[in-house]
Amino acid sequence: MNKVPESIRKELAALSAKPESEIDFSDLPASTEQDWQGAAARGKFYRPVKQQLTVRIDADVLEWLKGQGKGYQSRLNDILRAAMLEKARHR
């Protein structure tokens, strides 16, 4: 795993400790509502690490997944992720 160098960590800590009133935003244009449209799109740039494995799935479930067109493995992952997040939300 890639670790952040100590020098960078110190710089980030110093920056995060600085009060907002001391930060010069004069070179940044003000953001608009339009700038933030689509910002809530989850995972747009994040790519989770994939792990290859072998699973046994009922034939009818697999047929249903494949019957919806190309990308059945991604669809299966999306279904499992939604179930995982729903379960985590109710804990």
C-alpha cells in the first residue's frame, strides 16, 4: 500500500490546523449551484479493488442476470453492494 510521506503528512496537518479566516481564497472564483450539479454522483472516479473468486449461484438467478444483457457480473456486484449498504444503514 502506498504510504503518504512524513513531510506531506506534516504539511497537511499544519494546513488543517489553520483557521479558515487565515486562508486566502482571493484567487478562487466563487462557485455556483451549477458547479455542484452531479457532485453527489457516488463513485464517479473511485474504483474499488476487485477480487476474483468462484461462487455458486442458482441457475435461474444467473439466467435472470444474463438475460438483462451484457454486464451481468457488474449487475450482480451492484445488487450485492446495494444490499450491503442497506444492511449497514440499518445497524
